[in-house]
Amino acid sequence: MIATILIDGLPATLDDLAHQALVNYGAYTSFRVENGAARGLDLHLARLGQAAVELFGESPGEVEFRRLMALAVAGRDTCWLRVSLFSPEIGHRNPTCVGRPKVMTSVSPAPPPLATQVRVTAVPYEREAPHLKHLATFGLVRARRAARAAGFDDALFVDGAGRVSEGTLWNIGFVQGDRIVWPQAPMLAGVTQALIMRGLPQVGLTSKTRPIRLDEIGVFDGAFLCNSATPVCPITTINDLAFANDAILLAKVEAAWSAQAPQAIADHDDDEGVSRLGR
């Protein structure tokens, strides 16, 4: 996969890339872009703004985020955009700098969904600062490798209190009748999860968020994972518990997601915005 990388709208320098390779302090979001628009863009922008303030003390702001995103995807019909925040002034020996982070945009071909169905194993693990989509991914990659080695497709995280939280790269939803039940635990609030929640009333389904213990998941009729590349994917088993997922109901869940219209990154009716897009 070949990516085009810009930092604050300019070609990436070797120094900036070296810092990214050696220091994993930062945050990011990533999503599919089609014709200059993305589903849940407002949520991705909010995620970046929150992370920038929490990790660096200052945010570039929505206008600047949009400008840099538009510059990155200009001239492309469909692509995958990753927007990362980092500061070359922050490192292992000098962590105290406060100020606006740099914005790295990486554009690559859109990846396929994770799978058409998955078997997962539950593992005790809690991501550091789980509410952030940060760059520290050692634990989740290690858990995913271990799950594959044990004959599963992926890993589902369970916290110290025995509560289901999230998967390695995804959120999980459980099906109970005509209701989707989301786990409540320290975790990353997924954009795709939020888009599904927005659209469920449009397809005749409801949702609820509550703590879900691993030892009670047998009460559910089905389960699925979701992330920006995979709106809905059935989970067929968790450990040795099998789910008989209802394909028609899961199609409704995906319809709830697809009913959320893509939001334009830049205002194409604005002459200045069009010039920034290079169109």
C-alpha cells in the first residue's frame, strides 16, 4: 500500500518521519473518503480536536483540519485518509512542551472490510487512555497476534471487572431481539458505532448502552463488530459460545449506518474552498 504523506500540508521531511518512527506520542483518526466527503466527519473532527487539547494543550481547529484534509485528498475520487497529530518538540527526554501539534495526513487506497465473519477470543486487556485513538498500539497488536496463533480471527478485550469493552480495531454490538446493546466500559467511542446509533430509529431498531459482563453474553441473540472500514461484520463465536446471527437484522444495522450521509470536507460552493481543493 503506497501512501502520500503531508505534514501541515507540505511534503514530509525525514526529520518529521524519524520522529514519528521513534516517538509514539500522539493521536489519529482514519476514514474512507469518497468525492471529497466522509461519513461521520463531524465526529472525526471532534475526536481530533479533543485529542489535540488533551495531549498537546492546543488544537489547530476545525477550519485548519478541514483545509489540510481537503488538500490531502484533492483530485481523488475514493481513498483512505489518516490524520495524525504529533509534536517534534515532545519526546522521551523532553515531554513538557505545550502547543499546537503538527498534522500529518496520509492518503492511501481504501482497504477492504476486515472480514465477512469472525471468531474471537476474549482476553483481559485495557488500552492505556482508552478514550483516545492514540498511537500506542503495541498491546492490541500483540493481542491480535496471540488470538490468531490460538486459532481465532481476533481478540475481544475484557477489563479488570470482567466487563466487555472493545475489540483490537473495532467496537462490538450485541443483538437482543430488536435492540442493539453496546457495552459500557473504558473504551474508544467509535465513529461507526455512533453513526449506527444515529440511524437505528430509521430502520426500526433501538439501542441501549450498559455494562456487559463476559459471563452473561449468552443471553444475546447475536453479535457484530464495526469500524470505519467494516460497518457491520457478524461475530460467529466468542471463545466457545456460538451466535446464530440474523442476517436480515444485521442488514438493517448496516442500513442504519449507510443512511448517514457523507459530509463534505470542504465547501465546494465557496470559491476559496474550491481553490484550496485544486479544482
